[in-house]
Amino acid sequence: MMEFKDLDLKEFDDFYKVILDNFPSKEIKEYNYMKDTFIMGAYKVLILKEDNRINGILSYYDGGEFTFIDYFAINGNQKGKGLGSKMLKYFLEMIDKQVILEVEYPEDDQSKRRIVFYQKNGLVLNDQYNYYVPPVRNLKHPLYFHLMSYPKVISEDNYKIFYPKILNLVYGVDL
């Protein structure tokens, strides 16, 4: 039976393996940093489990006025079955504040499809901001992203507040 549940510490290695299998290495945070942040309670993970296997992950931070989705993936052979939309809808109904996430610039088919997927699920592209993550810990170069948000666009005033909070909360960077 398929179920959504919060990740237990004993499942952390399985969660991290899903990240390794689904994200480019330049976007993956260090294992110990993520595990320590999870243990401290600042980092939360919703998982989709079926037959004792993790088939989906959605990790996030509570930023006070917003929730930031960090990693979201459906595992390998489970892709294309509608599980990503189900999981995202479940999560968005669970959260009662603005939800924000990063997406790559739409430079290839996969990144374009990802943006369309989020738009179909109610998120809005915020490409009006020059959002980037400076080099930190294992990141050698700045990473440039667009932000997407739910249920509405991020206002300019909120962006000025959210950007330094996201960098601090998610990457440990102080501006």
C-alpha cells in the first residue's frame, strides 16, 4: 500500500540514495551536513513509501513566512505514473503558507519539462529575479536558478526578505 509519511532517522541513508540517483552531483549537499540538519529538526522530509521501499522524497525547510522545497524526486522506475503530482498536491495541501523551490534555467528539454510539471501543479515561475547560490562547502561555483512559488508570485518586497533567509536556512550562507 502506498503511503506518505515523515522520514525516520533510520531511513536517512535510503533517502540520501534517492538524491544521489536523481540529482546532478553539483546540486547535492554533503551527507553529514544534511543529516545533522535533519537531526536538529530544521530539515524535514516527506517520503512516499510502498512495499517498504522509498519511491518518492520531498525535503523542505520551514522558513517562517514560507516553506522551501529542497529536493523532490520520484525514484527510478516509478517515474511517469503520476506519483510526483500526487505527492506534490499532498504536500501543498499540508502546508498553509507560501511554498518556494528552485528550478534550473529552461536550457534543455528536462529543465523545460520540470517547469511545465510544476506549473501544471499550480506553481508560478518567478524568473524576474537574479537568484543564485554562491559557492559554499562543496559547491565550487555559483549556481543560478529560477524560483517557483505556490500559490502566487513572490512579491519584490518578499523576495528581498526571502532571498537571504533561503541562503541562510538552506545553504548556511550569511549575506
